Amino acid sequence: MARMANESRLNKRQIAEFRAWLERWLAELRVAAGQVTREGRELVDESAVDVADRAVNSTTKEFLFRQAHDRHRMLQLVEAALGRIRDGSFGECLACGGLIGLKRLEAVPWTEYCVACQDKLERGELSGVDTSGKDKASPEFRFRTRTAVR
């Protein structure tokens, strides 16, 4: 059930469901981020003499760093979405002020933009907005989100 521009905001039940889902997701992300950070620290093996072993260690550390970065970024996005729930602006596009469709919120509950504004953002047509890819998540998170929401 997608909301049209002339439809009302999310009701209290819907907001409570999004809050509960985001809080569970936040707890999972905190655990996962901590695990990846620990794994990266435990991986430090300066005794590896073989060049191939050092290359494998370096590649693995780089991979773990990227995972940790993705998880920390997702933590920020989920925390920001929870902040918008607290201040009453959850479900509103930060760029145009319009309503974000329910289906989009179900797929990407941390989104800050409606589909039209996200498209403009990705094409570089939206001025005055942070273009650091706030709405983007790694394929792993996009998949887990789609399966977890349903």
C-alpha cells in the first residue's frame, strides 16, 4: 500500500513497527560491527615472512576494514532514521519535504529521500544536499533488508 502525495503520514502503528524494526537492526549492526573490528585487530600477523602470506593478510584486512566501514555507515543511517522518528519527520523527504512512499520505507527504512529526489541526487541534479551516498548500502545489507522487512 504505497502512499501518494495527497495521502496522510504514517500512522502510530506503522511508526511503532518501523521503530521496533530499526532498533532490532541497530542492535544487530552494533554486534556485527564489533565482531568485524575485533577480527581485523586479531588478524594482525607481523610474523608472516612469506610475501604471499603478507599479501593475503593485507587483502583480508582491507576486506574487513570495508565491512567495518559499511556497518558503521549503516549504524549512522539507522540512528538517523530513529532520530527522525523521535522528532516526527520520519517518512518525509529531506530534500523536497514530500512523503516517502510506504513501499520505499519498507525496502529502505533509513532512507532520507523520496524516489524522485534520490534519482536526482544520484544524477547530481539535487543541489545543497550531501551526496556522500547516504542511501546506499552494500549488496549484503540491501539483501538482508529486503528479506528482513517482509
